[in-house]
Amino acid sequence: MPDIKKRPLPVFDAEGRPLRLKPRITYKLRVKNGYILALTSNQHQTRLPNLVNLHEDNPHTK
């Protein structure tokens, strides 16, 4: 069985920008293709490209 590196999935906001979750804010989390989409109560999921490919230079995706 191959070894699989377990790494945390990067988190993005509704507009596709990298996000750090904040305390005392409620998020709805959606697991997508290799990342987590974090939406607040007033946000809705929109069509986004594969954000992991767009943010390959992001240290959270490595």
C-alpha cells in the first residue's frame, strides 16, 4: 500500500481568496477538489475554478 502524505487542506473564502478561520464566526464548510470552501451565513457558493491550481504558490497547498 503506498504511503500517502496527509496534509491539511487549504481554506478559501467565497471569492476564492485564501482564508484564515476566525474565532466566534460561524462558517459553513464545503469540501471541494482538494480544498475547503468556508462560507459565512450571508454568503452562497458560486462557481469557482479549481483554486488549488490557481494558488500553487500558496504555502498551505504544499
